[in-house]
Amino acid sequence: MSVALERELDTFRRELPKLLAVPGNQGRFVLIHGETVAGLYQSFDDGVAAGYDLFGLDSFMVKEVIDHEKPGYFSRNLKCRT
């Protein structure tokens, strides 16, 4: 069984050093579809909008081009049922 967006994440990891080598790319957002880098955008929202325009409901990923990913925090805030 494959994980959702596994190909896109592999593509991001493979392409990240090349993306970071270009001045001005750090902090931008990359749009990835399958094994293709489909574009770079100033904001996450711009990347998502372009992804829907280009790929519709097909899978795509938008990630920030940074050298160290910041961990996120979230809580499910679940209540146990008995």
C-alpha cells in the first residue's frame, strides 16, 4: 500500500537541493505533481490555486522551499467515549 502523496514527497526531497541552490527560491512554495516540479509561488495559497487550475482534483503537493522544516503542532483534542 502506498502513502498519499508519496511520489510527490520523494520528488520534493530529490529536488530540494536544486531548488535551494537558486537564489531567491528559499521561502517560496513549490508545486509538485507526481515526479514533476510544476512551478514556484510566492505563497502557499497561490501554489494551491495553481494546483487546482492545472490538475483539478488529481493529487498534487505544495511545500515551502526551506532548508530545515519547522515541526508543526496539532492536537486532535479527542474525548474518550465509554
